[in-house]
Amino acid sequence: MADDLEALRRKRLAELQQQQQASQQMGGADMQAAYQQEQAKAEMDAQKQAILRQILTPEARERLTRLKMSRKEMVEQIEGQLIMLAQGGRLQAKIDDAKLKQLLLQMQPKKRKTTITRV
């Protein structure tokens, strides 16, 4: 009975080692894919920043950078819209800080007025 238990332990240990080796081999492929994805993302970000440098004044870019710290989704949305407008040729001039402020105000969600009534 002790021999059977020892044989089961060895068999289980061999199975675990095979699983570990297989996962390590797959891990190398996963790391390669993750590295390629990271490179593609970095390249897209660089292209995006190059376009934004062309269509925004330095003050407007600075405002977007500061705003990105608190409202990342909103900034990404407006950057996407500005890039689409620029690529479509619908922007005639660079967007300055005042014009960017107007765009940001238009994008803010409307605040609802709340009232409390007594019953």
C-alpha cells in the first residue's frame, strides 16, 4: 500500500512538472504577443500626439494634459473627435485655448436641478 501511494505521488509530481513546462513555453508566446501589443499601442499614441501637436496650440495641449489627470475618458473622447475632424479636413485653423474651453463646456453633461419637497 505504501508503494502504491508513493507511485501515485510520483505520477502526480510528473504531471505537475509537465503542466509547469507547458505553461512556461506558452508564457513565452504570451509575452511576445503582449510586447507586440504594447509596441503597437505606443506607436498609435505617438501618431495621436503628433496630430494633436499640429491642430492644437501649446496652451490648448497643456490644458488637455492637465484635464486628463481628472477626466481621462472625456479627454480621450475630445481628442478622438479633434483627430477625426483634422483627418477629414474640417479644421481650418489651429484650436487655441479659448476655443478648446468652449468645446469642453459643450461636452460637459448637463446638471440636473434637484429639489427637495416636504410631504
